[in-house]
Amino acid sequence: MPDGMAMRYDMPDPALSDYLTGYAIYASSDRTPMLNWYLPAPAMISVLVDAGPLTVSIGNHRFGPVDRASFYGPTSRAFRTETQGGIAVGIGLSALGWSRLTARSAGDFHNRVAPLSVALGAELSARLIEGLDALDDDSMIKPLLDEVFCGLFDRPHPRDALIRAFTALTVTDGVIEMKDVADRLDIPTHELRRMATRHFGMPPKLLLRRARFLRSFIRLITADGLSDYSMIDSSYFDASHFLRDAGTFLGTTPRRFITAHTTFLRASLRARAAVIGAPTQALHGVVKPAQTVPNRSSADPDRLQPSA
């Protein structure tokens, strides 16, 4: 870890664990601009406390300086932040959590960063900013976040069981074909595509490829075995197949990516795995076992509704 920087991960209250994948607290006393890389991930809320300007680059798109309370949409590309000290509090949001918070499509925010007030409303944004500003002890951040989010996920979504089941499949080794997933979920492929875009932020094939790549990439970098391709997912045909995915999700080869400002990233993967279990948010499975997915009804709850 760079000098003057610290990080901590916390588990949300068990009542929130289906909807929030974890809390991350990053703090730096150094106001010198710093570059850090993050792997592609599901949606996340970020709140800055006593922090300098922060910008986010996703591919060729640059966002920022971002608002103090920001919403990072689901990403299919590694992204880079430039920070200037202070505290950043990250709140991972699962697809199930998104579906219960809003009627908006997560696909509207794919590879985008927006003000939290635009994505999920001014009230949530204000509560997080005001609550965090009032704290003088970072050990109180987790209790505050639990309190803010308590009760926000109480309204079930008609597709809860389907979202849970698909979440479980995205973190299952060897599962990659959309037709196979649709058959396992007992829904047609067009409905799977609509559901995945609405709740997960991108088409199902891209989600499955992202999870497969991250499972493989993290095995390689945590074992310091970037050349040992025996550890990659069983659905890859060969190493060149894996490297093509690296171009899609990292924008470069694994080896080049690791040499580019990833000290923070590697420390983050270790710290998150030690506390939460999964090294990265995109590989966070469902907490409760998926229930049997009911047959679809004629009324489709995944058709877009007005903003909540």
C-alpha cells in the first residue's frame, strides 16, 4: 500500500446482505494526485468525505470531478480513478438491491458515473453525506450505513427468485452459454436478455464473460502465476481465448495491466477476500440459496417503469 493510505472492508448487517455486497473505506492523508485501478464491477455508491477532486476514467470516457455522492453504474471495463486524498466510502449494490431500490434500468448507467441524486434520489444522497460528515470516528461508518439503508429494501420485486438464480449462475465455473442459462432458469433467451439488462446493467452474455474472466484473472494474480493458464475457467478453449477477454475487460494484456498502478488493487483484493469472502464485488454470490424460479407470467415485471 502507498504510504499514508489505509483501507477497510466491512460486512453490512445480515438483514442487508442480499442487497449490499459490502462496505469499503479508503483513506489517504496524502493530497498528491494518485492513480488507482479497479476491476469491472456491479453498481456501487461512493461518498467522499474531506476529499480532493476525484475523476474516473472508463475506457475513453472521463467523468468528473464527480459529485461527493456518486453512483458508479455496472462496468464491463476496468476503470481508473485519480484521487487527491481524503476518505472515500464505497457501498456495493447487488442486482437484487438495485431492483428493490428503483424501477429504473441499470443498463442506463452501464459504464457511467452519475450523481447519486440523479440515479437513486436526492434524499438518499443527502442522508449519506450529512451522516458521514457528522462522524468523527470511522468505526461508526458501518453502523451509520446500516441505519441509512435499513428499510429501503423491504418491498419485494416480482423477479426476486429469478435475479437470485441468475446471480448464482454468474459465479459458477464453466457456465457461459446464454441458451444454457435460459434453460436452467426456464425462461426464453429474450426474457433473460431483458432481465439482465434491467437488473444487472448489461446483456447476459457480457455478464457471464465478465465473471468468467475475473474468476480466471484473480486466480492468476493472487497466485502470482500470470503464465499458469491451467488456473483459468474451464470454459476457455485456450490461453489466447482468455487473452482476448483480457483485451475486452482490461483493455490490455494481464501482465501489462498488473504493472500499471495496481498496488492498491492487489491490496484491495486481499483485504476484501479476508473480510467478505469474495475478492471482488463482481464475484459476490447470493447469500441465501436461490429458490425455485417460478414460470413466467403474461405480465412482464421487467418492462421499464417510470423512475422511482
